[in-house]
Amino acid sequence: MLETSARLLRLLSLLQTPRDWTGAELAERLGVSGRTVRTDVERLRGLGYPVLATRGAVGGYRLGAGAALPPLLLDDEEAVAVTVGLRTATGGAVAGIEEASLRALAKLEQVLPSRLRRRVNTLQTYTVPVPRDDVGPRVDPAILTALAAVCRDRERLRFDYLDHVGATTVRTVEPYRLVNWGRRWYLLAWDVERSDWRTFRVDRVRPRTPTGPRFTPRDLPDDDVAAYVSRRASAAAWRHRARVTVHAPAEVVADRISPAVGTVESVDEHTCVLHTGADTVETLGVYLGLLGADFHVSGPPELLVHLRRLADRYTRATS
């Protein structure tokens, strides 16, 4: 039988899993009687842990949310994951959390066992981060948490949305997912008035309260939500667009490019069409060079000029 302190830690670890435990299940896991389980639950409550109990045939115990945050019990992998995540958050795109992340990181690293501290430091030492781009949009963490809550609770949301030309509209949506792509956050939602799926940049969203009624969830537009949002988000921001006929099977081309580059449409077993775009024609030229196959493009004119210059440059380089 475990000693009392070790048993309490084991009980706390079980209660932190997202499920309800019956008294009999906890007693079996801990190797004690049901009476001891009830006594230990009261000890945890005395220490500030809000252990909730439900009665009945399907009743049990679970750890609820309290007025204050009690100490958390993390296993090795969870501790490493949280530490790395906090270090990453200090340079992230969410506004206002850098200082809080540093405070939490200092507390966590102070109590990390030496074996875990070495793992985290090794990862940090041999990882080279991409330099921060402070020009990118910053997201209010309060808005992120508010959007996550309505996604979780399946509540309709009304918000003011600032579009790319600076005009503000009021949108009513059924929110489903938050997606982080690059330095931007996006909300995937069903637009009630337009009866279609829409992707919204979170830094342009200003939620209105109170939220609306609950809604019945729909099937998502794509099993791969991240790929779906990246395609929609990149297409919405393109300044230059191109329709490119590629002399290669669609599945080959799709394997060579990311969903953010564009969409591939099959023509026959030897040909496909790539719908692509970018902020600059130079970037478009890079995308086309990655295809690894012959292609034909008819526009836009500035892209044709750029490709001819590239052809001349490469010809001179190999003459």
C-alpha cells in the first residue's frame, strides 16, 4: 500500500485526467478501501483542490475548476512540452503574453528535475528560431480565449470584422476552429447570412456580447482543417494570380507543393491545372520552378515578363 503522501499524489494524477472515476475504480487503482478514497478526497479538498462528486449509478469523482489555481501535477513529457511551449510563447504572435510566459517559465524551470532540465536545454541549444517579424499582426489573447470558448460551447457569435480594404461589417457565424498559420490566427466558421464557410483573420475580429444561442454542428468542409484554412487564407491575400497548365499528373504536382501555394485540378492522367498566386511575381516564379515539370502560363503579363527575364538569366548562366 502506498504511503499517504504518495497515495495523494497518485490520486491527484488520476483525477486530473479528463474523465469521471468511481470510488471503486479509484480504490482498485490505489489498492485501498473505498473509505480511504473518501478520506483522501477530503484531504485534497482541504489542500485547495476542487474535487467534485456526483451520486448515482454512474456517479464518481473528477477535478473541477476552483477559485484559485492549485498546484498542477505533470508527468515528464507534459513538463517538457509545457516548458518548450512557454519558451516559444515569449516570441509568439499573441500580444501581451510574453511577460506572463516568462514568469511561468521561471517558476517551472526552478522545479524541473535535472534530467528534464537537460532535455529542455539541449533542445533549446540546438534549435535555431526564425527571427521575429514585428511587422506581423498581433492578436489579443482575450479574443483568442473568447473565440475558443464559443467554438467549444457551440454558440453563435456576432462580431465586427475589418476587411482588407478597411471596411467594417457585422458578421453572424457558427464558430468551429481556430487555426494558427504562420504568424496569423484564423477562425473557421459557418457564415449564417451567406450560408457558406468563411475564414476570418482573428486580429480583425471584435466580438460582440452576449453570444447567441447554441447551434447544431455541421460537417466540416475538409477533414484537414489546417490545409483548408491555409488555402483560403493565402488565396484571399494574393496580389497576383495565375492559372498554370502543368504537364504532369495532378497527384505528382500536389505532392510537390504545399496547400498554401494553390490548388491542383486534374485534366487527364498526364495533365493538371494549378491555380496559384502570391504577393509578388518573384514568389510565383519560385513556385513554378518547384514543379519539376513542363508548364504553360498565359498571365498575368507581369509574370510573363518576369519568367522571360529568368529564362534569359539562366541561359546566360549556363552559356
